[in-house]
Amino acid sequence: MPNEIAVLLHRHFMPDAADAWLHGHNSHLAGARPIDLLQLDAIADVIEALNAEIQGGLS
């Protein structure tokens, strides 16, 4: 996992919530799971969705 994403997850979520976010379907990613997009190197998309979640967006 890219360091920037790991830092954001650890800063804003408890470990179980971070894991659930990574493996859950995300509306900011058209229903895709962040973990799957990371495997496809869509890092910018995952960071954008994570920032939206941190700012209070629905996922």
C-alpha cells in the first residue's frame, strides 16, 4: 500500500475501520473496493476517495 494512503488511514481510522474501508465497496469509486484499485495502481483515485471520506463524504 502506498505510504500516503497508509498514513491517512492510520491518522483518521482505527485499524478495524481502516481495513473495512479498504475492503468495502465505495460510492466515490463507482462501487469498487479501494483495495482492488490499489492493485491496479489507481492510487490517485483511492486517495481522492479517502480524502472525501475523511471530509465527511458518504462511501
